[in-house]
Amino acid sequence: MYSQITKLEKNCLVCAEQLREMKRSIFAFLFCLPTSFLAVIFFLLLLYNGFVVFNVHLPFPSKPQPEPANFSKANLAGNSLKKLPSSEMYAVKEDTPAVILKTLSPLLQNTAISTTSINHVVPKPKKAREYKAVKRMLRSGDNSKQFSTRIKDFLGNHGCKVRFFMTWISSLKPFGDRELFAIESLFKSHPYACLVIVSNSMDAESGSLVLKPFLDQGFKLIAIKPDFDYIFKDTHAEKWFKALKKGIVSPGEVSLGQNMSNLLRLALLYKFGGIYMDTDVIVLKTLTTLRNVIGAQSIDLENGNWSRLNNAVLVFDKKHPLLFKFIEEFALTFDGNKWGHNGPYLVSRVVSRVNTMPGFNFTVLPPSAFYPVNWSRINSLFKGPRGKVHSTWLHRKLEQIKSESFAVHLWNRQSRKIKAESGSIISHIMLDCCVFCNSSSSSL
């Protein structure tokens, strides 16, 4: 019995010695390996350990499969929705949403359908906030029912030799020295003109203070809140505007104020006749010699024909057929997501179609008339002389503008932050066209 135990101990000692030898061999092998390889092995071991420790299996599914939504024909008004993503479940509700979703066709007859995720809180879209601001702007216009009485009284009782219109669909804060100088230049060339500024913000006490210096000098101008329903009545804009208020027409990503200005100028001239000017247009000489004209922004150098028109300056008789076509095009092809589509590109499209048709009596003036410098080079008008050669160029350009141009469009979008340097073309124009030469115009 004792001999059997001794033999077993010997076997155990042999096995232990073999294990120790195997351990020494393994460690010797590992120490021969590169350090980076060892680090990868230890990282994998830690990763596996963490996965085993922290992996928790829930006894229920985390995201249930959505059930198919049932949309009635009455709610969809004949339009179909794209499939909703299967990763989330949506609740469908009927209300008066702030925007029209891109998953819907652009025109809805009754109520719009919006989708709201119920798996997590979705931030309020920027588009919704913009549309609420649009609704406020439109409501403020709708409430100004005195527009027709006030504008008829102003235009009828002031002996207006020429009618000017401007629009300001913005807050009063951006209305600064440049806009005031545009008004100065207008009255410098047309002291007996009447100016109507169609604006919500300007037709207020703060707006009256801005315009008071002109009124104190005896100039005839007025700011009036727009009554869109009255202004658009009996034109294609009337139906478009109703659809916009109902949410059938999406205002798009481009500022609605900009597009409303594009439409307002057309409708105002169609209803009253006269001259429309943007608030960044400097008048150099009288425009009373012009009738039914629109200016080209650029020309094709190969054939000399215009390649694009612009709507910053428009001179047209009341109910002119070209204005009617402009308004019709706006209502039928409105796109609030393309900059310029409802403005310069619109007038270019229409004129190219009717140019050879009878019954449209109008003239397209060359770029030198209102746009002597393209938007991409407008900064050249604000720079002072850099040397003898540059000084000579500035002098020749100034003389050319004075000779050939009725007005200069300053392209505010590109030049608003540029200041006029001493000796620049703009500084010379300011001296020639200012009324209050020591105040607003000095800081243009």
C-alpha cells in the first residue's frame, strides 16, 4: 500500500515538473514576440472580458415592428405617401402644420398630414418656425385694410408728376444709410416725385422718424402697410396668395420676404403704373423720359443680345400686358427653393417668349442703363485710387457711368459691408446725388 502511494507521488511530481516546463516554454515564447503584438493580445482579452461582463440581454424586443398605416382618400386628397422607414414607428395626425412635408405632393385639398416620431423627441424643424413667421407677416398685411384709401389719397392729392414705388419686407433695423441715400438720390433727380414705400415696419412710429427728414424738406413720400388681397386682386397672384395662406403652396427655403417683394413690385405697377426701384439703387438722372422699359443685367458678347434681365428697376404703364405676363409666370411657376427663379430669371424667361409677339410694347435697355457694373465687380466702385493707372481707370469709368447710366444698382447682397473709400467712384456719385450731404450719405 505504501509503495503504491509513493509511486503516485512520483507521478504527480513528474506531471508538475512537466507543467512548469511547459509554462517556462510559453513565457519564453511570449517574451520572444514583439511588444506591439502582445499589446494587441491583451487588448482583445480586455475587450472580451468587458463584453462578457456588461452585455445584458433584455427579455423583450427594443423596437417593435411598425404596423402599416391606413390613410383614407379624403385625407390624402388623391396623393400617395412614400414608405416610412422601418426603423421607427410614426404616429399620423391631422392638423394645420407649419410646413408641407416633402413626402407629400405639393398641393393638398383639405388638411395636410404630418408624421411625428413617437420613439424619441424630434426638434422643431427650422422650416416650421419660418412658416409661422410667414403667417405673422401675411396676417399683418391682411389687417391693413386702409391701404387702398391711403394710397389713392396720397397719389391723387399731391400733384405727383411721377410715381415711385419701393418695398421693404423686413424689420426696420437693416434700413440704414445706404437705403436712405437711395431715397436722397431719387428726390435729388425728381424733387416733385411721389414715393410710396410698401412696408409693415416702415409704417410705424419708428419708421416715421426715419423718414421725417424728407418730410421736413417738403418731399412727398409715405410708408403704407400692404393689403395683399387688395394689391393682388384680379390678377393671377390672387389665387396664388390664397393658396400660400392655406399652406397649399410651400414658401420654400429662399426668404419669402424676397419673393413677396418680387411679386409686390409687379402688382403695384400693374395696378397703379409708375417706376419701381430697389432700395440699393442710386438714381443719377431723371427717369421721366423712360416709358415701359426693363434693363438688361448682362449681354452675350458674341452676338450683342441680352443674356439676362433684372427687375431692380422697372418703368411701366398701368395694366401693361408684360406686367400681366410677369405676374402670371410668378403664380404658375413659383419655386421658393431657387434664388432668383421668381425675380431676375422670371422676367428673363417671359421676355424671351414674348419678345417677338405683337401687342407688347416695351424696350430692353442695355446693362449700362441701370447695371453698369456686374455684381461680381461691384467692389471696384468703392475702392479709391491705387496708383496713376488705376486713378485714370476710375476717372474714365466715372465719366462713362455719368454719361450712359440712369442709375447704379449697388448689389447689396455683395456690397453691403463695403465702405466707400475716398476718391472712389461711389464717393463722387454721393457728392453729386445727395440731398443731406453732411449726414446719411457721408457714411455710405
